[in-house]
Amino acid sequence: MQLGGNISLAGFKELEPAKMIVVKKITGNYVKKMQEKSSKFESLHLHLKQVHATKYELQAKVVVNGHPYNSETVDFNLFFALDKALSKILEEIS
């Protein structure tokens, strides 16, 4: 699933539409912050796996100026996992 030209999501098709709206909003806000921090933002890829029935594993990869930044997190709450993964990468981008 693509969001704009430089954001791709994998494993999100099973989510309820209401959750997808929040995921898109959180992701969009972080991408905006990353673009403000570095004008050389290239892409974001998020991969969601559901672990058991209650945990979410989220892998994030951001490419800025040809340099990849990776983050992985596991949480019971999808939105907390998304926030943790993307904030970790945002801190690393210089």
C-alpha cells in the first residue's frame, strides 16, 4: 500500500478502517517532521506483523540522502509501536 510517492506500508491490509486513519495521520506527521529536519528525505517503509493475537511488531526503514535508518519495536498497542519506531528514527536523523 502506498501513501503518496515515498511512503509504503506492508501488512496493514488487515487493519480496521478507523485504525488505518490514525496510522496514516501519525505516519504523515512524522514524515513531515523528517522532511523539515532533512531536505534530503527519500522514503519510508513500514512493515507490520501481528505477533500472537495481541502484539504488534513494527519495522520501519527511512532513507535520507542515501543513508538507511532502521527501527523495530514490539508493543500491545499499534499506535504506541508506530510512535516509538518513528520517533527513534527521527532522533537519529541529523
